[in-house]
Amino acid sequence: MERSRSYIATPPGATIKEQIATRDMNQKEFAARMGMSEKHISKLVNGEVRLTMDVARRLEMVLGLPAQFWCNLEAIYREKLAKIDEENAMDQDKELARKIPYKEMVRNGWVEDTAKIEDRVINLRKFFEVAQLTFLQGNLVPGIACRKLSTSEKSDYALIAWAQKAKLESRKIQTQLIDIKTLKKILPQIRKMTMESPEEFCPKLIELLSSCGIAIIFLPHIGGSFLHGATFYDGNKIVLGLTLRGKDADKFWFSLFHELGHIILGHIGKVDGTNDDDENAADEFARDQLIPADEFEYLINNIEITKENIIDFAKQVGIDAGIVVGRLQKEGYLQYSWYNDLKTKYVLT
């Protein structure tokens, strides 16, 4: 017997058991009369195997009740089992749905708005492309490498939602075969784009990375995710997603080069995702690609840190001045309140 909040499913075997009991017949004798093994009869009585038309006809001969009667009992039992499974799955999924940032997903246009929790579950199942939300508790984005500032259950579900949207959007981008060697060669071209506006660099960045087998996706930030960017394999391509968190150019470019670092350093595809060493290595990669170590050392050791000198230095090394400010702030050479007017603000659409 199976049950849920609203349904109880009793197998036809319960009726079989009653019928053979009224005849003072044990299962061994009944099995012999049915021409079946005791093991199969035991499973039939307990609802562990389906009652087929062949069995129904044998039951009609042995117990005198029409074959259709037994077939109807089986059909009702299976129908109720399905409803029980559906209701129990819905109850489990309701709990998970409450942990997923549904309102923000609605605000971003990823799912339809609804106040009914059952409808939310259905919408989320379709968005995540899973039969049940409980399947999200497995690793649906294996080997993901991501830059985020904190980890919590809320941030984990936000990450899964964000990564799924990146995956869905990446299907719209045609890419060549994955080519890490070419990616390394085009890094200087990408670095030069820091001096351009998003309208200029976005199309070029998408085209350049797609030639290396990478689909770059720009997505809104999901509150509570602490996420800046993430990278993972999806079929024969690499999906590189960036959030618009902060919207400052220095954060955008650092996050981009951090994710490119994960790709070049071979961090994506690991079963358990990236570890602290991987994240630190990607940070160092991004830092040194944007402002090479020798040039930064020259700046802090030989140049007075003023607004005018930062602008001149940025022009000399060919990079956005806000990136220099961000690096100086990060390493303690500037207070975080200084020279923020040099930071370019991006609005990516």
C-alpha cells in the first residue's frame, strides 16, 4: 500500500489475498493452481509486479471473478500510484522552489510571474529542464568554475539558476571548436578593448571568443548569489557567463580575465568544481594580464599616485584608468573612496 496526503493506492494483490483466504488456501497451493512460482505470486500480492491480462485470465479461472475485474483493479492501482508519486514529488519540489530566487528570475524575464506555488514549481521544472526539482540536488553543472564572494545554500541555488540561464542563452551562439592556443593569442586584443565602450567591444568580444569555442553570455546579477562570473563546458563549447554586478569596468574586466584564466589554466571540468588554489591562481592570472607585474611595480615605486599620473600611466600601458584605480585600491595603495570618478560605469544590454 502506498499513500500521499490525498491518495491511498491498494494493489490488486490485497483482493487476491482476501479471496484465497476465504477459500482456506495458502499461497503455495494458490501458486500451483495458477501455474506460477510462489515468488511471483508473493510479488503479485504485494503489488511489486503488474497484473497482466494473462494473470487476469488465470485469476478468473481460479477465483471465479472476471478477468476485466482484475484488469480494472490494476488500472485503478497504477493510476493512484502515479497520483501519489506526483503529489509527493510536488510537495518535495515546493520546498525547493522556496529556496530558488523566483522573484528575481521573474524580474529578469526568465520565468512567468505567479503567486501559486504549484505553478512556480511547474515553471521552474521547465526552466531547469528537469522532471522534478529534487534532481537539482545533483550536480547539474559539473566542473563549473566560478568567481563569487561567498557560499551559502541560497547562493548555491542562485548559481544553479544563473548557470542554467547562461546555458540556455549560449544555445543562440554558434561557436567553433574549442581552441585554447588561439585564446592565448587573442588575449592582447581583448585587453585593448578595455579602452572601448560596451557598444564597441561586446560584438567583437563575442565574435573573438566564439572563434575559440567559447560562448560569452552577459546576465543580470542575482541577489544573494555573490556571483561575478562562471565558466563551464556545455557539449562541445565552453560557456562563459558574466554578471553585471557593480557595473564598474574594473570589476567587469577582472571577472572576464579571471574566467579566461580558469579556461587557460585548465580549471573547468573538475568533478568537484574549483578550489581555493584555483580561484587564487585565476585571480593572479587576471591581475597580471590586465596590468603586468613589472609595470605595476614601476608605478608604485617610481610614480606619485595622483589622479593625473594614474591617467597618464593607464594611457601608457593601454588600459582603462578605472582598472588601475581598482588595482591600487585592492592592494592598499589607495583608499576605496579615492578617484572612483575615474571608474567607467557599464550598462550592458
